[in-house]
Amino acid sequence: MDFGVVLQTNPPAWRTVGLAKEAEQHGFDYVWTFDSHLLWQEPYVIYSQILAETRRVIVGPMVTNPATRDWTVTASVFATLNEMYGNRTVVGMGRGDSAVRVLNGKPTTLKEVREATHVIRELANCRPVEHNGSKLQFPWARTSALEVWIAAYGPLALKTAGEAGDGFILQLADVDVARWMIGRVREAAEQAGRDPDALTFCVAAPAYVGSADQIDHMRSQTRWFGGMVGNHIADIVSKYGEDADFPDVLVDYIKGRTGYDYNTHGKADNDHVDFVPDEIVDRFCLLGTPEQHVAKLRALQEIGVDQFAIYLQHDNKEETMRVYGETVMPPLREHVTAKA
């Protein structure tokens, strides 16, 4: 299993770069960031500095979208970074949440996600592509290679991920829900004539290491995540209804949701996520002792998860990375070797 961290590009930018360097030092494989250019600093600029200050980690957005980023510009950014730093980037793609909603916009269609994924991937892999009636290709790109992973929750989005993505990003760590969603993505890939084993399956969620007597604090620091996930689930329930073929746990917990303020999006002190019960926090996140983290990660690994990415939006960033590097990640690495 690979491991990543997900950072917000809060100022100062050197702090984000410093956390990325620390992540590499502790053995993490990926450094992801949010991509909402109004809420936080511009991540694409910061990626160049992260790559310059590290030697191994792969960087990219979790996630960008086809609305606020011109597709050809996104492809050019990552192809340029790959040419400069040796193919150490990845793109997470979604319909758009905070980046578009703070502009009073709406998430894009899945058709646009599919098309953007194709255009970005072809251009950033030095191949020609048809776009807007023109045949395009970067004449300067020689060695760039880029994967585009699709983030999804809803039935049609999961189908899109299986049919068009190089990987699938699931932003919650509930084992039962992850099993259901990974199954839908794999099924879609097979029906499209693709090899589902060729896809990368990434689960991203907050992780907080602590003792049993710290559980209330750990929950208070990660409850925001249930609110963030609830935005996407509310859209799905609105579209498909409460009786749709969808995990009941997701539909049930958002019934108390009254709204969402993107000014506190992804923040531990989010003051409007009281509707998220402790059970959901415990199921969606990884909380507790190192042994409890290892046990849940083993369960995720057994259902096909290739990477776990930690949302580090809490007050224990450095310690969480240290404990993961020294205690949590090693047995998961060994587990992979043993299975092979």
C-alpha cells in the first residue's frame, strides 16, 4: 500500500512546502493538495517548489475540475512539471465542489469530466488530441507521462471512473462503503473492456493518532470531514432519491444537514457540522492508536485499496506523519510483500 498526505495551501506557502518535505522524510509516497484558488493559495505554483525541494514524492490536486481550470492549461502545467522534475505528478479530477460553489457555480457534468480527463491525459502524455475542433499537441513535450484519477461517489460518477480514469479516488474510509464503491468501479471497467486491476484505488480521509481517552478531541478535529462528504451525498440524494441503489449509511446521516458554509470548508473549527454523528466520524476517518490504524488499513487493503491518503486538517499534523512513518506504514508495506 502507498501512502499520501492531503494539504491545504494556507499561507505562508513555505509551510505547505515544509509539510511536503516532512511527508517525504517520513516515507510518504504522495503529496496532494486541495484546489480552490479563492479559499487557499494557488497550488499549481506551489507544486513546482515542492518538487524542487523533494526527490521522490508525487504531487497533484485532490481534486481539480474542468470548470475553473482550462483543460489545455492544466495539461501544460503538469506536462511542464514532468519535463522539469521527471514524471512526479498526478491529477485528481472531479466535478467541482468548493472551487466552483464559492463562485456561485455548479459542478460540471460527468460528460465534461470524461472529456477533460481524456484531453488532459493525451496532451500530458505527449500525444495529439482533438479538442474544440482542432488537433492539438505540445511540440515541446518529450518525456511527460501523467495519470488522471477520478473522484466519485454517485452511481454514474463511479461508472465514469471505471470507464475513463486511470484511478479512482474515494474520499472516505468506511470499509463497507469502500467495498461497494470499488466494486462498482471495477464492474464498470470490465464492462468497458478495461482491466480493472490496472486502475489505482485510492482512499482519502482524515487520520488522527491518539489514545482512547483522546477520542472526543480526535472526533472534534475531524468532524468537518463528514460535512464535506455530506455536500456530495446531498447532491446524489437530490438526483436519485433516498431509495436509490446507494449505501444507506450515506443517505441516513445527511438527513439532519441544513446547509454549508464554504468559508470554513475543510477546517477543524467548522461550526456547522453538528449533524455529523460520532458513528460517522469513526467510520469515515481513522482515529485511535497505531494498532487501530493498522487494523483498519489492513481491512481496506484486503478489499483492493492501493493508497491511503491522510487529510491533515487538524492540530496533530507532524505527529501523525511521524507515527505513520515509524509505526503504521511499515507493517502495511510488509503485508504487501507477504501477499506478493
